[in-house]
Amino acid sequence: PTKPLLLATASFDATVRLWDVDKGECVFCLTRHTEPVYSVAFSPNGEYMASGSFDKCLHVWNVKDGSLVKTYRGGSGIFEVAWNGSGDKIAACFFSKLVIVTDFRP
């Protein structure tokens, strides 16, 4: 692969960090969440990363530059996020026992 190998970490300090695995360095610290982040997931093509937080927000980030691409707001905290195989839909599991699937187009 031509892209650097990245690792995403979710944290109770409300941040998401993207790490360059080969260098062992933090590439981006993503700080738009306001509550603990419970889940992160890379898109199938590796260009985007979704994060879900107890702040009720599903954020989608560009992993190349760390920019926030989209935000979806739900009715309760998010415990899990996942992409479909083609990368055009994202699922989020909420504390309220609701699962939503939303379209994603950058």
C-alpha cells in the first residue's frame, strides 16, 4: 500500500488520535467531540474515519489532513460505529437502543 499504516484510538478525554504505526507518532489529535469517544472505524478505502461519542455525535474525518468532513447528531450517546463494505453508509448504535444507518457522500 502507498498510504501510511494508521491506527485510530478513542478516548474518555473526548479526543480521537490518529497514529503513524511505523513511526510510533501521533499524526492528528481530533478534538471536536465534547464527551468520551467510544468507537472509531476506518472506511473500507482508508480515506475516512468515523467516530462515535457520548456527545450524541457521529463525526467523519479525512485521515489525510485530519479535517472534519461530516457530523451527524443523534438522540443519545453512541457506543459503536461501522461502515458498510462499499463505504457509502455508516451505522451507529445509540445508548437509547436505536441503530441508525446513514448515507455518506463526502
